[in-house]
Amino acid sequence: MENNSYIEWSNGTLHVALRMGRDSPVGVAYLHPAEAPPAPLASGPALVEILTVEEGRARTSQRYAESTVGKRLRYVSHAAASEGSWNILTVLQRDTETGLEARTVLRAADGASTVQAVTTVRNTGLKRVALQAVTTLALPLLAGHQPAEATSLQLASATSQWLGENQWTLKDLRRSLPDLNLGLHEQDQRGHLLRASTSSWSTGGPLPTAALVDADDQWCWMWQVEHNGGWAWELSETRDALGLALLGPTDDQHNWLHSLEPGDEFTTVPAALAISRDGLQGALAQMTAHRRALRGPIFSGRPPVIYNDFMNTLMGDPSTERLLPLVAAAADAGADIFCIDAGWYDDTTDWWDAVGEWQPSTARFPNGLSEVTDAISSAGMGVGLWLEPEVVGVRSPMAVSLPKEAFLQRRGVRVVEHGRYHLDFRHPAARAHLDETVDRLVEDFSTVYFKLDYNITAGTGTDLGTSSSGAGLLGHNRAYLDWLDGVKARHPQVIIENCASGAMRQDYALLARLDLQSTSDQQDPLLYPPIAANAFLSVLPEQAANWAYPQPEMDDEEIRFTMATGMLGRMCLSGFLDRMTTSQLALVSEAVSAHKEILPEIQTSTAFYPSGIPLWNDQWLSVGLRAPARDLVTVWQRGHAQNELPLHLPRWAGQEITVLWLGSGKGFETKWDPSGYLFLSATSGTGHPYAATFTVQAA
């Protein structure tokens, strides 16, 4: 083998070249969304880094780079294949000293400038190896065949917390990764810019999705780690290039240590990288295509509109008396599914630490839960139920009847959080209990929709039967995914919404399998818009379940405001519709009808931000969906210090346009500048918040 030869691979849209040589590991040498490689990069970081207790790094640093084993990996073989719409490249490397083999699988869907990676490490040696971290993907960030220039880049990244999800910012990269003049020191960086999850809420802090975009809004790299537990991503610099590393759980961040016995193998969590020369919007479009490819074909018709009785309504305290009027009103408003949220399984309001049996309450439903579910079906809606499958309350009978080994443990003690035990889905008894629960609820109540919640965290995990608590948590995470796959296989007609105290587990390990993602528990309609708008950076529009919770005490504009928040994703309707006047319910029904009209376009659209990424305190904010024939745009005005909002709509530059408002509310005056800007101004001086959804298309 020559010291530098190359593997070239493409799906017809994304072009990749991998460097391999006698004296160096395989590395990414070229990555381009349009052109085949003219001159690949001669050097750069290794494709795979393997950090072990026995050998650590070849040079001390905090970076997931320059691992001793990773530097010794050498090319063995590669193979290209296709599977359905996926183009696949498999590359095998080996370290002769330890016998560790690294098999990296790269996948790219047809038409998507996005590559997904996963790496499997196999121990073909004679000694056990303790893994501390294995990169799913490590590579230099390349603008074609040239390293990206860090000084010209901005980092788009986000954090989430309960009630405050999807808080995105766009900042100069040098604010977080300063220029250290590495050339002067003749050494590479030892530090890094690191973001990582904590415990079992995969998105309860920093998000596993982020992007780098250059100052001219052309080159952009967007990535996501696709895991429902521990993950990390890292940016760091060498004297040659800016590097990105994507990982699952690690020893430093997640107490993950995996003992790899001879003959055993370990597979990393998947991660994906999109690249575009059309800026952040272009990279988001490519990642959107990848996310749709992960899901595959889902709905054969129009997706349903869901009414859920929880938000600002029954709040976990349902009964026959409370539900029946809501069922009738939800049907009148146009809902397709009625979901009974928390509380249906307990005779008291103090059910938090007693959950786990999932049997209908006889006190709340004297004639049985079927009286309500039959009413839902008779009204022409599908039946939905809330479940929290991974928890058992400390007062629940299931805490006694299930074996101790069916729960997460630390040093022989069951983990307790907020009055609840955490099931371990590695154990067959835990899965069997939930299989029986789901099958029974589908059979007894014709359930077609489940909202699966997750309201506690598991600490670092469980050390039962494993080498570390982080490894135990990873095992549970993967077993939970297997359980979901089983549910979907047995009940393919059932729709499942993913929830974890809102969006605390908003990741594409789960969303590749499930149908919707709850975006927040935020009850204030004025605070919800930035959460809903920014959800599209992490979640497909057709999966983003944004609450619309109108109430009888609201005036017409307040009703229109909250309905607009649910318009461009998947509207999740709530509120005391049964107490509304005829005219108020007509406003709700009008918005639901408009949402149904655009749902087919939502399923094929990509998101864009015509006034920039919304910030938490912005008075004006907007989000758009680019459909094949037109743009769909929602604008919110939460304050009146700013009288006008310019929306950048370059798709229509140089053309005359038509603006059509969805629903009877308008709220804004418009002025079109053919250079590509639509200017909006408020029509009322009342100081009221306004929101509206409209379409833009060629005149």
C-alpha cells in the first residue's frame, strides 16, 4: 500500500474520500456536497479513536483524539453496498498490538448530503480491554479539500431545560474556542469545546444537535448524536485543522467503562453529519432528509390531529364526568384522536409514587373506562392513553411483584428518584410486564395512540451485571429501543408520541421509531413560541407536537395566538373547549381545519428562519416551512417596542408574490420588497400580542 491512497465513495450527492496509508490510520480526507474530490487532504485526525484504561492517549489532553490505540489502527479492507435507499461503505481497521478491530459503517440516503456513522470494536486479542471512549465519527471539518477556517465560523447550538426547551443561539466560534497560536507552540490543542448529556435525559441540557456555519452563510456542517442516553460532541483544533468528534457515553462524562473480553465486540451509538454550501438552512434541509430516511414511510394518509386533556386543562385529574364534555367538544373542533393523559389508573389524586400497574381506576370511572373510550369512538375519534413505562412507584404493588433484578440498582440497592423506582429493560420481567400492559390496553379499549412519558432520571445508571453504571444505562437504553420495536411490530397501526417532561429526551434514537415528539410542558402561551419554532432544528416538522391550548377566558386574538403556535408542526390541542362560546369554538375549529389543510405540505417541507433563529426574549419571532410550491410562515409579536419585522424570503426575490392568511385573523400589514424581503407591521395599537400563519407564493 502507498503511504497515502484513498477510498472514494458517494451516494450521488455527497462525495467522500478516506485517506489510508502504511504508517497512519484511516481518516476523512475530503467531504463535499456536490463535487468529487480533486485533491484530498493529505493528513488529519483518525476516523476512529479508541481510549482504553490500559493505554490511554499517546499525548496528554482532554480531547477525544490522539488515542494510543487509535493511532495504531491500520487499514485492512473496505466494501461498498446498497440497501434500499441507503448507500453503505464499511471500512475495517486493526491494531496488531492489542488485536482490536474497528469496523466503521458509513451510510448516506439517496439524495441527502448527510452521512451517518457507527463503529464496532471487536477484541480479537488474548487479553480483556477496558474501553473508556470510542468515537462514532471523528474528522476534520473541510470546506471541500481545504480545512475550515475557525475564525470565520459561527456555532449554532442549544440547551434545553424543563419548560425552556430548544434555546438556540448563533455565536462566533472563537468566543468558545479561542485562537491559542498553536503554531508558535508547535503543539496541538490539549483542551476542547465539549457538550455532553447528563444522566438519562438525553436532551435535558445541551442538545446533541449543533452546527457550524461560515461568515458568508455558505459552508455549513450540522450534526446530531442519535442516542436516548449518554452522548458527547467535541470541537478541537490542531495546527492543521478544526476537528469534530461525535461519541456516545464516555468514562469522563457518563461513568461508562466497558470491559471487552476476547471475542466480544462493542458498537457505538449512531451519529450523523450534514454538509451544505447553502448555509444553515441548507444543512438543516439535508439533515431533514436524513431524518426522514431514518423513519422511512410512516403515514399512508393525512396525519391525525390530537386532542390531549392535560395541558392547562385536567392536569392529570381525569374522570368520566370531566372527560365526556371534552370528548364532544374536541370532536366538534375537528380532533381525530382524543388522548386521556395522566391519572386514569389511580383512584386518588396522589398517584405519583403509586404508578406501575396501569389498571383503570374504578373511582374515576364508576362505569368503567370503556364508557369514556366508547364515547371517543362514537364521536369518530381514535382512543389515546398516557403511559410512563419505565417507572414503578415505591407504593406500587409492582414494586413487590417484580423481581429486584428488574430495576436499576447501585451496589445492590434499587435506584429511587422522586418516589419512583426505575425499571431495567434488560430484564425480561420488566419487558413482559409492559408488553402485557400495552397489549391489554389495545385489546380492551381499541387504543390507537400512546403518549409515552419519562419524568425521572436514572443517575449514572445501574452497575448490576455490568462493568460500570454507564454501561448498564446504555444496556437499558438499547433494551428500551428493542422493546419499542417490538410494540411497533405487534401493533403497527398504533401511533406513539415521545415525551419526557416535555422534550427532555428529544433524540433520533427514539424519533427514528416513534411518531411525534412533545416539545414542552410550558403552560404560558407567550413563552411557547421560541420553543415551538426552534423545535424544527432538532425534530422533523411533522413530528414536532406543539401545544395549542385555547381557553374560554381568552379573547379572540389570544385564541388565535395559541392556535398559531401549533399550526406548522403537529398541533396538539388542549383546553376547556366544552366551556367555550359558539364563536370561540368556531375560531378553534377554523384553525384546526387550516392545520389539516397544510399537513400534507408539512410532511414534505424543510424549516427556515426568515428573521433569524428565535431567541428566548425576542419580541418578534418567526419560522417558515419551505414546501414544494409555496412557503408557510408563522409570525408572533409578543411586544410592541419594535413596530416592524423584516422577513427574508430569498426564494421569491425578483418575483411578485401573493400572501394568503390562514384563518380569519390577520394581525399584520405587509409590504413586499422584490429584493426578497417581506415587511410586517402590526395593525392594532392595543398592545395585544398577535400571531398569524400565512402562505407566500408566486403571484
